[in-house]
Amino acid sequence: MEFKDILKSLRQSRGYSQVRLAEMLNVSSGLIGMYETGKRKPSFEQIEAIADFFNVSTDYLIGKETRSMYYLDPASAEIARNLSESEISLIEKFRQLNSLGANYLMEQLDYALSKEKYVKKGDVIESESA
């Protein structure tokens, strides 16, 4: 993907309009529109500001990396790098749930973890509700 597509995807996935994103970055909404259509390219400083705003790496923003995770904490970065595709998918789906759906899913996970047949062998998992 190109910068223009990545920027638009990040903006939309976080629920920002072009106007609101422009306000947050202290630029014009027209400039955001030009970035998203590929009519203008951002400066290095602007790429850094956008990456910081969305908490992604500059390499992700310009299309050199496929994962958007960026963390200042090395331990969090290591956890994120080791997520499987199914774990990433689970997180993405979880984020679409409202609080009622999230609570329901957590109850179901606690139930599954309380049953030996669902838990990885050799792994010890403790649940507060078990």
C-alpha cells in the first residue's frame, strides 16, 4: 500500500474526518485531502508527526512495514511482534464489540479456560472466576 492509502485507512479506522485530523495535526483539511489522493507528498517532519499521532512507525506509514504497531516500551513491542495472525484478528474483532459484547466474550473465555479440554497442555492458566 502507498502512503495515501495508509493515511486514509488510519484516519477512517480511528473515526476522524479529514477536517478533524487536519485540526489535530495543525494543517489544512485540503492538505490532508491532497495527501490521501496522492497529489501532495508530506515532508519528513509531517510523516513523523502523522506517525506519532497514530502511534505507528514511519516505515509503516510509508508502506515499508505491513504491521502498524509501534511502541516506546520494548517489552510491549516484543509482545506485539510475536502476535500470530489469529491473535491479531481476535483483537481486531474484540475492538468492534460494545461493552456488553466484550463482557459476554470475556465470560465465554473464562468458561473455556475453566475446562481442561480447551486449555493448552502444560500451560497453567488461572482464572479469577474459576
